[in-house]
Amino acid sequence: MTKHSRHERERRAADSERMKEVQSAWYGSLPAATAEAFTREVEAARARGPLPPPPDMAPGTLPNPPRPGREPKPPKNEQRSRRSY
């Protein structure tokens, strides 16, 4: 666990308090119907919970495709016979 100085803890607490004030002022400035709809959406999102973890992928599989022009080369076929000198 990281230790923070007293000044840092006080600054973080002041920031949290200020964010609560801004949030309540913003919420108070909304029309009643909009605020109610927003509250319902937030409650529905919290009820859903976090997203499930992504499925396990095969070892060595990149999660995203390569950039255009950076695709890996296909393996060489050794069908042609080599010349003997």
C-alpha cells in the first residue's frame, strides 16, 4: 500500500468534496424528467454489474489484427526444385 503525505491526503479529500459539490450542482440544474431518466439508467447499469472477462485466447494470438500493410508473409512452399551447380 502506498503511503501519502498529510498534504496529499488533504488535497485528495478536498478534490473529492469539490467533485461532490459539482456533481450535485449539475444534477440540480437538470430538468426533473431528465434527472429521473438519468437516475434510472445509472441504476440499470449498476444492476448489470461489470462486464465478463474476455475469452481466453490461444497462446501467441494477438488481440488485434495487424495494421494494413504489416500482415505476416505466408509460409514459403518448397515445391520448386533447387538447381544443383
